Amino acid sequence: IGGAKEIDWFAPAGEKIEQGRLDISVIRNDETSSTLTIYNAKVDNAGTYKCVASSGDREAEATVNLKIY
């Protein structure tokens, strides 16, 4: 309930996806959502991506499993 102070995305290997990458973009839509976009996805991009939203001492996370065929 309410907005998130931070929304971070993590790649399948666990590293935080930082702004400024050419292959993957993270955009903060509003105080409650964020969009992860993978450009020209390849087999190497497959895996489980994690989104972590935090506000103070509260935290929530969700995952999405990306499969490339």
C-alpha cells in the first residue's frame, strides 16, 4: 500500500541492473511501478529477473522468468 521509495531490478546472476545500459532499460513509471525492457533479447538474457520495491523498513519483491526460444 502506498508508494515505494526505491524500485530495483536484478538480473538472473543477481547483479543490480543499473541505469545507462544499452541492452536493458529500467524506467520508473510512477510511485508504485517500474518497467524492465530488454532490447534484442538473446538466449543469454534468459533467466529469472527480480524486482524489489522498498520504502523505509518495508520491502516487497516479485520475479519474472524470461524464456527465449
